[in-house]
Amino acid sequence: MTIRKVFLATTIIGGAIGATLGAFAYDLDNFTVGGRVKQGISFGYADITQDMFKIAQMNYIAEVDTSWKPSKNVAFTGNFWLRGDWFDSAGGDLLAGGIQDYNSPGFRDQFGYHINRRGGARGSQDQFGNTVDHQNRYLDDFEDEMIREFAVKITDDNNRFAFKVGKFVRGWGQSDGIRLLDVLHAQDLRMKGVLGDSDEIRIPSWMATVDLNFDEMGIGKPFEWIGLTKPGLELVFMPEHHKDEFIINNPTPTDTTSGGLYGFPFPYLIDPESGQGIPFFAANLHDVTPREFSVTDATVAARFKFQALHGEGTLNAYYGWQELPIIKMRDSVLYVGSPNNDPNEGILPGTKALQVPLSQPLLEDLVHARGIGYLSALRAVQFLNSGPLGALLPAPVNPYGCSLGIIGPLCSVTTNFDLDYRYRKKLLGATFTRDMVELAFGPKDVAPVFRMEASYEFDKPFNRYRVTTSNGQDAHGSPALISSVDESVTFRDQISVMVGFDYFLWLPFWENQESSIFTSFQLFNIITDESKDLMFQSPYAAFGSKVHPVQTYATFLWWKGLDDGRLYLEGLAAYDFQNEGFAYRQRVDFNYFGDSIRPRLEWIHYEGKTEQGLFGLYDNADAVELSLTYQF
């Protein structure tokens, strides 16, 4: 019997039969059920909506949460939800960037790409449109997307241990917003991007955990001798792998995908030497992931918990997988007869393009060969506004008809890239939190809370920003994507440190302040060994987005209840020092309609340079959302 079947059988038998039949047998004692239905409508106002204030997203959630505790030692939990985005059904139109426009000056602009199903393509000069894909309408894969929690927890009478098995999530670390040690679960970025609630964007996994209380087990004394009280150990075994869930808005006709408002943009392709765009190239993207439910490919982790120095600390160890991909070039296809990477578009109306396979070494030679390669020809015509691919490619492809440029560009290349997640994440870390009672201040003499988190990751994989090609040429930026795996991937150690302070603020000039203002400040430093010429995240290489030796972020969170808690305000700001990126989320909750109805107004805004750091990738995801939640 496979591990997958063991986990499924254990949880389903223990949860479904035990909870359902057992609950009825005991007249539903200690059985609870609740849930919520939420519908939102977002209006965007950035480039993706052509700078107009119009519908950009219509997220919905339907969730049911159940629990049953037949005894003090056994608890069953179940949480199921259906999520999605009705946006494409509402007939909205989002226009993202796409393949480099060969009609634009210097090829530097991108063809528009209508990323919603209703938008479609808009004629020969606006030919790229998503006419069939609606990936976000229903996130309805039952096992991977609808089961939020389905687990059984067994505890000892004397609280010596707790064992939990099933599908669920478990959070680590002390940082909010930017994850350092919260690595057990990948993130789902499809609905709200990085500014979604951390509890909602963690992706649950089939797993088993054991929590041991050393004091109750009678083995806590040795730790007390070195100043550690209340020691405990958490062990995690996770045979199921999840990567971060995101969608790249890809206009390539053979791999059309649409992620909506929070889809990652199709990368610009720019030659940094000439400043020209690189036209006639598109990409098919293929996820390559570790085997699921395999002992050898499982994730294992441990966390030692203790109290010391009047605070709480942990020591963490994690051996799992990377959540974000390494990009690897595979083979390519030359389409003779189509400048738009379309196999169904031939030289003559009603004909199909001739497809010529190009191996990875061959395309690398065609692109990078000194004097006769594609890039050399591109740089030679950098003062022209446009030109056929045949004029830019060397002799090996001309016999296929690509040199017939007198009636326009007739050829294009689509390259297959692997998004490879098969790289281990090996990490050690520590956290500490403490109420700083010695530093209490303010009108109410409130003590701040100090939080610290640090991690050391071994051999983190990166794509190189600068490579040496197989024919000895130096390539950097977008051209570096066309290179062999051996040259394009490298490994570095990385240290991450977070220091944070929480404080319940009372303003001395606000005489009638009914409650405190919660504030939380965090400062992050991420230090990468030998970081020169590493990509921040491939394939975004056009504008020099590289890993900095020290990357610094700051976040500030605040919330305040007004009118006896019926009006709730929350703000979250984040700043990227090196890339000068900024993000802000403002929420206003209106709790005036009883316990069940919860309206919310939310504003999310990003400021970033194109493809520079994380906030640069989300620069077009600005929106104002009005949502209504009914909870029961």
C-alpha cells in the first residue's frame, strides 16, 4: 500500500466514519459546524485596466468548518471551501503585456494580451487574446484545492504527546508578511497575491505531526539545568509536495494561460547591449515537481520549543522543497509562416505554419553566435523600427523560408522552458519573543513585545543573470535565458534576519480613546553569499533585477476599532529599500449588521519599477474591493 493510500485511508476512515457516525451516536454532543459565504468585486485602476477604474476581479469563497470532540483525547476537524473568480463571466477586459511587438520602435513594446476569456483577440494588430482559458473561475480540485482541513488529533491524558494526521496547515515563525521560517507550506497567490491573509494563502498538505511535552514525559530536568523551561519537541512528516500556486499571464498560442489581476506578467525580453527588444520569441512553460507521497521525496521538519530569559524561543530545522522555480531551457520550435508563434497561421490564408524542431544547443548557437547570430543581427538593425526574423537569423534556418522578409516577418520561435521545483530547501532557524516589561512607556505604561527570527538556508538555487554560452559568448539579462542548464543554475547560502516590535499605542492627546491602536514594525535583512549576477527571479531579467548582497524590507501593520468595535480599520505597509518598491493594504470593516453580515472595503496598491523585485511584478495589481460576507 502506498503512503498516499495510507494517509487517505487513515484520515477518511477516522474522520468520515468516526466523526459522522460517532457524532450521531452521541446525539451530536460537542459537534460544531460553521462557515461563511463571501462575494467581492474589485475595481482596478492601473495599466492592466488601461488606466480606467473598472472591474478587475470578482472573488468568491464558500466555506464550511466542522469539528467534533467525542472525548478529551480525540478531536476531528474538517474545513472545506470552494473559491474562484467570476471576472471572466462578467465580461470585463484586462489587458496585460505579452510578446515583444515587432512593429514598435526598437521592438521595446509588448503586444497587448487580453487575459480574460470574454476579451479574446482583437484583430491583426491586437492578435493575442485568451479565448479558451478560465483557470481561476472555479478552484475545484477536491483534494488539492477544496479540502482546507480534514484531520484527526489524539492527545494523551497527561498531555505528554499529541498526534495529528490528515490534511491541515501549521504555521511557524514570528514574522508577518515576509516569510523566513514559515516554510512548512507553500502559498496560493492566485486570489490576493502576497498581500492575502497568511491563514488563507497557506496551502494545506497531507501530513502527520507529533508534539512532545518533555516536562510531562519526565525528561525536562536536563534542559532546566541550562536555563530552558517548558521544553517540547514538534516533529513533522509531510509526504505531499506543493509549490507556490501562481499563474503567468502567458499569451503564447500553444500555452495560453491567464491568472487575472494577480497573474504574474509575461516577461519583457530586452537585449541590454543594444537596448532593443527581442521580438518573435515566446515560451511554453512546463511545471516539473518532485514525486508526491514518496518516502525519499518527503518533507521532514522539527521544532524545539522552550522558555528562557522571560521569553519564548524555538530552534527549527527543515528539509523540504523550494516553493519557487528554477527556469531551465529545453528545446524549441521554429514556426515558418507565422510571426506570432501560432502553428495554425501559415504563409497563405488557411494554411498552417511549417514546424521545425530546434535542439537546445542549436538554438543557443543561432542566438549567440558571434557576428552571424540572432543577437548580432538584432544589434546591427537597432535603428530600424521593425524587421523580419529571417533577416535576423543565420544561414541554418534560411532554407526553411525565413529569409522571405519582403512581405513581412514570417517566422517565430517558441521555446520550451521547465519551471523546475526539484531542488531541496535545507534550512536551520531560530525565533524568540519577549514582553519587554522593563521598557514600558506611554500614558498606559504599556510594554512593547520584541520578536526576532533568523534562518540560514544552505545551497539555495538561483538562475544566473550573466552566463557564458556554449560558443564562448558573454550573455546577460534576457539573452542569458537561452543557455544550458549547467551554465544557468548555481547555488548560494542565504542568511535572513527579522527584528520586530509590537506595541499597543495610546495617544496622549486623544482624551476619549476607547481602545489602543495595535502597531507592529518589522525590519528584514536577507544576506546572500556571493550574490553578484544572480537573478532575483527568472525569467524576469530584462531590466537588471538581480539579487542584492543585502536585501532590506520594512513592514508596518496597524489596526484600530472605533465606535465600540463596529468600525474596524487595518493598514499594512511594506517597503523594499534596494528596489524602491512599496505596497499598501487598507481595510475597513463595517460591523453594524449583527453577527452574520460583514461588509468590507479593501484597497491594495503597489508601486514598483518594472520587474524590479516582488512589488515590481505586482505593479499593475492595484485595486479597490468591496466584499460582503455572510457567516454562520
